[in-house]
Amino acid sequence: MSEPADPQTFRPTGPLRGSLRAPGDKSIGHRALICAAMAVGESRISGLDVSGDIAATARALAAMGAVLKRHGADWSVHGVGVGGLLQPAGVIDMGNSGTGARLLIGLAASHTIEAVFTGDASLRRRPMDRIIEPLGRIGADFTASPGGRLPLTVRGAMPAMPIGYRLPLPSAQVKSAILCAALNTPGTTRIVEPEPSRDHSERMLACFGAEIVVGEEKGERVIELTGEADLTAQDIAIPGDPSSAAFPLVAALIVQGSDVTIENVCINPTRTGLFDVLLEMGADITYENTRDLDGEAVADIRARHSSLNAVDVPPEIAPRMIDEYPILFVAASIAEGRTEARALGELRYKESDRLEAMAIALEALGIAVERFDDRLAITGSGGNPLGGPEAVPLDAAGDHRIAMSLAIAGLASRGGVTIDDMRPVATSYPAFAADLAALGPEA
Ligand code: S3P
């Protein structure tokens, strides 16, 4: 980020009303671009707005030979075919995108190329050993920075070896990195998932004609992909991102008199943990016009102001709402009673240490927060406004989802909040402030 920091103040507002379309789902978008880049022929992808993360994946695929063109939220991608990635000329900079970095390192790991991947300061702090270990087993060779971090060099295996791998942690990124590598690996790669994580890779690969079979054994998901099969170009529509929809949705729940509909949101059950927890807290949320969009379930989600009650958030829901804990903590801060969430260790390895960043910010807003290694308990205000009479300065820790969560907290505050820097929001939801303003009373 070369421009100066962008501090912004978010103040309490009158009722939020109206409808909006959340940006195209980032997880599905990365996968659509990757499958299209590996397919034979020209694919068309619609509904994929450019965020920082999506732009990074598109640039990286272009550096390895795919031809991508964009007209607004519509893309055309001319693929290289499985096995056809070219040696990139320079270092591949994945910016802030952990998903893009891990999936593309997986893709490179089974091609005869040597590629150097790096990212911004946040991404360079994040662990890559979780993909280096399984990708090493398929025969790829890595030189990583200390602690198994970026920048790292991957030298792809030739030929790659199909592996059987039981995921040691629930991670769609690790699963998908292995699936990306499996595309150009002879034989059948087998992944066992003890706790199901988001399954967009499996769905997207099936859409593009990959030889993929998903089953269950002793209560665990088993995914088998047979490699070296062609992918065929497709026309794919990307649904709205539930992880972005979460912000205006929680805003509607906590601002008196609000009634907001967010259209065309992906409601794949591996992504709806937040909505389920909010319903349990007493939120008035309804799914309308539920339908299928190219293999993913979508709905228009209507949210109305609600009195929320505290809840015990079960640990097993973590993989289904992993990116939504920061905004859940905001909802918990307004709820009546003590909300406790457990099994949150992974939050410390996201774009920032999200457990720490949210605890610090909510304490600054006068909320009682109990912090533990991998747990957080919040005693809510029972509907009373947060903070004091003046705008409270808050640190977004350079993290898009912390910045947006705290901005929403500002709408339910007494005197507002001033976020130190809103630039990171461009990573996933560049139109966030504009969308929120359009729902506001003066719009
Ligand atoms: C993602 C998986 C999750 C999530 C991330 C997107 C994906 O990460 O936090 O924002 O698209 O596969 P983990 O795989 O580390 O849980």
C-alpha cells in the first residue's frame, strides 16, 4: 500500500433500509479463475468484482501463461490446459491473499517450473508449512523464508506423486492446494477431511469436468481426484460473498428500525455458520428466493433489527464461520449476556491476529472481554450504545475484516469510532463504505 493511510469515522446512523448485492464470493472467484486458467478453451466468469485478492490471483495466472480479460465484473479466461503452466518471468506477488498464494503454490508444485511467491507484510507473516509439508510429499521442492514463510521458491515435481493425506487441521486452503497439485499428478490423490471445510474447490473442479469423487468413510469426508485429465472451459456465474454480506447484515440487526435485503448471497452450508449462530441469538434473518447458481446454493437474505441474546458458540462450527468471528464479536457486544466462542486458535494466523485485534478494540469501546489462548468471552451491552460521547480511535491491524467489523460497531456506538486505516478493505470489499452509505437514512 503506497498511498497514505485512510482514517475514517463511522457514526451512529438512522435506520438502514433497502437492498444491495454483495461482491462476488472471493473463495469461489479464486477457484473459478484457477479452473478456467487450467482448462482447454475460453471460459466466461460473471459476477466477479475486482478486489485486491482477486486481482492478485488473476495477475499470477497471467504470469504463468493464462490470458485473462476483464469487462467490469465479467471475465474471459483462455486457459493453458492441465500441465501447461509456463515458467513465470519474475517474482509472483500475491499481495494480501492467503488463499491465492496457497492454491497457486499448489498448482505450481506439479508443473516443471520454478516460481518465487511473495506477498505483503501480513501475508509474509502467515505460515506456509501447512502446504509445504503435503506438497513436499508429492515431490515438490521448497526453499522458504525462516518459519516456513514467504517469500518462498517452489520447484515443481516431475512427475508428481499421488498422495493420501489426512488433513491435520480443518483448512480449505490446504485441501485446495493439494487438489490444485493433484490436477497434474498421475493417478489418484486422496484427501481425508476429519472436519468438513468449505467445499468450493470440489464443486468448481466438478463443474469444469475434473475426475473428482467426494464420499464419506467412518464419518469423515474423503475426496479423490484423478489427475492428468483435461478440464473443459465453462461459463460460470459467481454468487455474492456471505463473508462480505455479513457486514451490512449485522449492521441491519444492530441498528434500530433497519430492514435490509442482501441479494444473491451464497448459502453453501459450509459458509453459513454465522447466520446459524445469529438465528440462535434471536436475529430476524430470512432466506428468500433460494435457488441454485452453477452448483452453489444462493438466496436473498433479509435482516431486520433484532434484540440479540448471548449464545455459547460451539467449537465445531468454527470451520463454517472462520472469517466471520470478528463481526460475530460485534453482534455479541450489543447482545444481552455473555457470549463465549471456543476453538479460535486459527484466528491468530489470519490477515492479523484477529483474536487480539478484536479484543483490544472492543475493550476500547468499553466492552468486558475475557481473553484466553483460543477462546474469547464477551459480555454484551444489552442493546446500549458502545463507547463514549466522542469518537473512539480504533486500530484495524491492517486487516480488511477487522476494519469492516469495527466500522459496523461504530453504527451502534454513542459518539462513533475512528478507524486508523480503511485501505485494507479493498482486499475483499472495495464498495463497502458506498454500499453502507446507500442503505443510510440520507441515501
Ligand atoms: C479460504 C479458507 C479459509 C478462510 C479464507 C478463505 C478459502 O482459510 O479463512 O479466508 O477460500 O479456501 P483456512 O483454509 O486457512 O481455514
